[in-house]
Amino acid sequence: MSARPAVDPAAFRRAVGEFATGVTVVTVQHGDRIHGMTANSFTSVSLDPPLVLFCVGKSARMARLIEQVEGFAVNILSDRQMQVSRQFAGANKDDATRLVSLRRGPVAPLLSGSLAALSCRISAVHEGGDHWIVIGEVIAIHEPEQARTNGPLAFFRSRYCDLIVPPTPAEAADRWSNDEIRIYHEEWSAGDVSEPAERRDLPW
Ligand SMILES: Cc1cc2nc3c(=O)[nH]c(=O)nc-3n(C[C@H](O)[C@H](O)[C@H](O)COP(=O)(O)O)c2cc1C
């Protein structure tokens, strides 16, 4: 007899549903067979080495395929891809791969129109209750330029929702320059570059 405290499954679902996430489609290719599964359990794990994970239910078809492939791709969906998410979450998705545009990736196909995609080599699979926790080392990053102005597809309380107003092209360009500043700052903090002369004028 298990000594676990009784947790109401509905309350558990409700509580974890308060955690808003993005939405991904994880893709694999085994021989000629291409398979995708909508997943919001994706998260980054480590920067060095670059590791990510997603969890897959043990009864999912993806769980059986993961045992047979070397890697997978994580496609991060935009707010224009709600239908794509629905297709890859459906029980019958034989048509799904025909209805979306796929590009060849280093380990698995990439979904066109995604905000970004990560090609990963499986580095570990751990048991997590009724799911497998699949850890992948990122071996390639795909950042399509045209997706920069789209917003993310968000999932909250078991529903798709708008997370942010997509930035205008000018705001997107500005965000990029802020990223460059941040990277410079990180390098500077690590001692890779000399200290800026006028630190007070810098925006961070
Ligand atoms: C927004 C959303 C997120 C989901 N996240 C996951 C997940 O992280 N892991 C999982 O196993 N299933 C997840 N699912 C359910 C799967 O997408 C669904 O069960 C799918 O049909 C399983 O695919 P397969 O059996 O064809 O591999 C999610 C569904 C939705 C709508």
C-alpha cells in the first residue's frame, strides 16, 4: 500500500494549468516515417552543454519512436500556428504532416512558420511517473528571420491564448540591439572585454 498523500487529480491539473507556457511541436523521423507531437512540457535545462527537455506520455506514439531515433527537433510555435498545434495534438494525425510545410533538419524535420527550432541529439531518457523525460543536446539552432515579428502561441488554463501584442518591425529590431548589448554585458562581466569607459551612460 502506498503511503503517498492523496492529491486530487483534478486539483493537480487545475493548479499546474495556472503555469502559462508556450507550445512546441516535437518532431522525429524514423526511416520514411515522420511524426510530430504537440508538447508544452519543453524547457531549457543547461547552457553548457546546451540541453533541453520535454516529457512524453508513456502511451504516446512518440514514446515508442523516441526509443528508435537518435534525435528530435523542437519547433516553437507562433500565435499563427494554433491549428498546427491542434493537428499534432489530435489522435488521428495521419494528415498533419501533409497539411504543414516541413523542411529537412539535421536530425528531424522542421516546421515552417515556427518562431525558432532546435535540433537535438538524445542524451538521456529518465522515467518520470507515467511520462518519460527526454533530454536532448542542442546541435543546431534555426531562427527564421521572418518569424521575428510574430508573437508566441501561449497555453494557459487548458486554453490557447494571446500572450503579448506582437512587436512592430521597429520594436523587433530594437529588441535585437538590446540582445547585442546584453551579450556584450555578459562577456564584459566574464572579463572577456575591457570595461566600457562610461558605464553610467549604458542602458543596463
Ligand atoms: C497544448 C498541448 C500541450 C501538450 N503537451 C504534451 C506534452 O508535453 N507531453 C505529452 O506527452 N503530451 C502532450 N500533449 C498531448 C499530446 O500532444 C497528444 O496526446 C498527442 O496526440 C500524442 O501524440 P502521439 O500519441 O501521436 O505521439 C499536449 C497537448 C496539447 C494540446
